[in-house]
Amino acid sequence: MNVYYKIIGHLEDDEQETGTYVFNEEQPTSHAFIQSLEEKFKSQLLEECGYDSDSNKEVYIDYIFKSYQPIQAIY
């Protein structure tokens, strides 16, 4: 069973972006797991926007959703 996590966040001076992460099985909802999801999203967002991961651009996490079916963002 796939488990989907969708993160909605944004750079300090930019519009919201989303990231979707799929795992083959249930993941622990520990602080460490959530923090690793946030780090993946931050790295991906900085890279997509042309910044290094060492950049001092602030990335904000607005929401994290979990689902057993794909989550579609509608704008």
C-alpha cells in the first residue's frame, strides 16, 4: 500500500509550491521523519528556483498532508 505525503510551502519571497513524496509502506510520524520530509522539500524547492542548498533563502512549510491515495493540488 502506497502512502502519499504532500507538502505545501514557499520561499520567503515567492508563491506557494508543492512537493509529493510516496512511500511503499506506512512511515512513523516521528519528529525525525517529518523533519526529513521537510528537508527534502526545502532542497528540492531551492534547486528548482536556482538556489544552492547552502543559500540563506528561507523556506517555509505551510502544510503537510498524508493520504493513502494520490493527492491532487487544485489551484
